[in-house]
Amino acid sequence: MSHLEDDIFDEPAPRRSRAPRRERHQRTSRRRGASCLALILAGALVLASVVFAFGSLRSLIPGGGEAKDFEGPGRGTVEVEISSGSSGSQIGETLVEAGVVKSTSRFTEVAAAQPDEAASIQPGTYAMLKEMPASDAFDRLTDPANRVAKGITIPEGLWRSEIYTRLSKGTDVPVTEYEQAEKSDELKLPEEAGGQIEGWLFPQTYEFKDGASAVEQLNEMIAMTTDELTEAKVARSDWERTLTVASIVEGEAGAADRAKVARVIENRLEDTTGPTVGKLQMDSTIHYLLQKRGTITTTDKERRSESPYNTYQHQGLPPGPINNPGAEAITAAGSPEKGDWLFFVTVDPDSGETKFATTQQEHSQNVQEFCRNTGSCEN
């Protein structure tokens, strides 16, 4: 307790006095009133000192004496790139640097109050206004309509040569630099790939940073593939094999049949004494070795090739992936559907309808249906 409180609550008993009782009571009340006033004044002085000190300190903090937010509604336009994996504060810093919001702390407050919406913000380039309220900036980032389409889309099932052409067209990096990047010490290709990049260039839409080199671009695509393999719970020792199976699935299957085609592949590999004697007999592997697009069949001459990629001539899987498969094909290869199918054929190429069979006879009937639908069967 303070001395003032001692005066109020622990006042010594008054000395004996000849003054009337009422007069003594009045003098005591006046002393107590004076003590209370002193306490109030002391408290007021302390409070004033704190307020003054806080005001002085705040003036020393950058932006401490200013509002944390723009009033809006904003002006002009500016494109802002949000990097993959950015936290709320990192996004706020990016917006402050671009002149979109006034303070990182205010944007972080808005994002923290809406965690589900904040988690939906995707990396990419966004069209924003300068000097926006943080809440308005947050709303724009959570609306995909405000993303600026600057990405390069890599479809599923392309060969690396086709991917390099697309990348070059979108980035102005020469195709030769991607080819040279395959041999670069900076290329982060997993050891499981055996030095071969085919199959490891994950198909999706990429928004590479300005000036990204061929190696940097390929490394980003490789990282996406390893992420997908991990997501599909594929053991690292099976990465290359799974990508090889997935690439055949990608080259052969319709969207609804990937897991069934993966099962046919596994059944043929296991049944070395059955109708296909352990040979996959997949036309997609022939197309790869010939680098041939535009047909779903192969000729007798093409199937006589001695290439290790010719699965009509050689048992087992080809030496590696025959294209760059997407997420669904990787998942299918990692978890094939249960079944005893050994054959399949896409009987209607226009609709993608595919029929599966367990016997050669049933398969022959399905092949005849294919021939009728397409008008020819080249042998």
C-alpha cells in the first residue's frame, strides 16, 4: 500500500481533546477528504504521465501515429504476384510493397479473422488497386476471377519434347536450353529417375517467376511430381516404376478407366504364361518409340521393332516412362482397381468407351466392335 492509503485506512486514533465530539468529527472528515483528493490528484498525474509517454513513444514507431488502413476505395491498377506457400504476413508484405494496402499488420488481422477464406488464396498474379482497404484487398485475392491468366498449361501425357516446345513458347527460353538443362548439375532430378527426366515433368498450369531459367522451371515441375507421388503414398523405391505404369495408363485410358487399365498392366506382368505371356502389348509404347501422334493403332511393321520400348516384343515394363502422367494416372498406378482383366479396347474413340475382358474370345468380340465403329482395322 502507498502512504496515502495508510493515511486513509490505518489512521491512528485521535488524541484526547476537550473539543466537542461533533467538532472532532468534522476535523477528521476534512482530513480524510483532503487525503482522498490527494490520492485522486496523484492518480491523475500518473495517468497523464502514461498517456504523454505513450504518445511520445508512438511518435517514434514508424507509422505509429498513422492509421493502419487506407480508406479506399482504391485507385489505378497494379498486378501483384503471390508466391506459392506464402503466409498471411508475407502476402501482406507483398501488398504493402506494391502500394495496395497500408500495413502488413492490418492485412494479417483480416486474414486471421477468416482462416478458411485465407487458405483458399492460390498462388498467381492478381489484378489489384492501389491504396485499398485491407478487407477489400483480401476479398479480391479470394476471388479467382481476379487472377491474371499468365500461366503455361502443360496437359497430361505429353512427351518431354512437346513440353519443351510449350515452355519455350510461353517463356521465350529456347528449346535448346531445356535440353541442356537435363545435363545440368543444378537439375534436382531424384536418383530414382536414373538420369532420365521423362515422366518427371508434372502436368499443370505454371506461373514461373520472371526470368526463371530452364533449370529453375524444370526443377519446379520435378518437385510437383515428387509431391504427387508422396500424396499418393507411393514408396520412394517404387517412384520410377509407378511413373512408368502411370505413363502407360495416361497413354491408353479414358478418364473413367485409369484404375482398370492399371490393373490390366499388373495382371499381364504377373501372368507370364497366360494369353499375353507377360507382354504388355500396348500401342502407346510403340507411339513413343516412333514419336508418332494422331493414331490409336499400330502396324505389323511397327510392332516388329526391336526397341526395348516395344512391349509387343519384350516382356515386362519399358525402360522408363513414355510420357509425363498427371495426378489421376499416378493415383491409379499406385492403387489399381481389383479385377482379373487381361484385355481392354476403346470401342468408341469419340466417346472414349472402353471395354474390358478376361478371355481372348471376349476381347476379340470387343475388337470387332471397335472395327465397326471406326470403319477399319489396320494390321
